[in-house]
Amino acid sequence: MISIAPFVTFINHLLAQEGWAKNKLLPHAGKIACIDLQTMQLRLKVAPDGLLESAAANELAQVTIYVKLSDLPLIAQNRERAFSYVKIEGDADFANTISHLSQNLRWEAEEDLSKLFGDVAAVRMVGFAKSLHQTALETHQKIQENLAEYFLEENPMLVRPQAVQGFSTEVNKTRDDVERLIKRIEKLERMRG
């Protein structure tokens, strides 16, 4: 079984940095949230101080959040819409609090790194990480564009929507022309016969 202690420690670190977040959880002290990831469950209990602790498997969860593993990349990509990808059962107020925290709780990496390496190094490290992330996104976009161009132009395995629409229009026009021709032929046959 995988230990969730590092996850709990990290979330508690974020909660400790943001007083508003701990205060938001205080009314839910003693409540348990179960995050069901299909292959495993994360069971978290709100402690009396507003931080989190692991909850036992036999304790009843007030909120269960069902997450499909296939949706994790979408959730990570857009935290603001994360809760639109999950199914929630239980205490609505507690679920709203969790949703609010998931959207607004941020890790201040620069602040943590400055304690270890100093302010200047922390600023540079975070700047480098952001630059690296942006480069990765741009590279991903360029690869997608190049693959699309290859499969559309050089090795046509895909068809542009405009080409499909144009082909569909031509097929409809040809069908109508054939139907008119059939009617003319039938009319000529009736006149002859």
C-alpha cells in the first residue's frame, strides 16, 4: 500500500503558509474526505487545528470524490475546472470548501527555495523552471502542428474539414444532377412509349 504521508505533509505545508485556508477548514474539523482514484483511495481527516491527517479506512467519509485516472491530466491542466471532471457524494458544504481550496491554494516555491538557497537564487530557479515549462509547452505545440501538417500535406492520412465539406457539397450536387437526369430519361421514355 502506498503511503499518503508525503502528500499530507505537502498539503499541510501549503495550508500552514495560508492562514485563510486553515480557517476555511476549521468548521469541518473531524470530517473525512475520501478521494477515490479507482486504484486507490486517499482518506484525509481535518484536524482540530485546520490541518490534515490520514484517516483510517474504517472511518466514515463525509465526502467522497470519485476521480477517473484518465481525467487526471485534464484536472492538472485546468485547476479551475478540476471539480467538473469528478463525481462528488456527501456533505455539499465540505465539498465546496475542498473545491475552493483546490482552486486557490498555491505553492509559493520561490519562498520555500529562498529559505534554502537565498532570495536571488530562488528567483532565478523559479524563473528557470517557468522558462523551461514555457519552452516545453511551445515545443509540444510545434510538434502537434508539424505532425498535423505532415499527415495533412506530405503523407495525407488526415483530411481538412474544409475539404470534407467541399467533397460533401460536390456529392450532394452530383446526386441532385443524377436524380434530375433520371427524371428526364423517364419523361423521354414515357413520351416515346
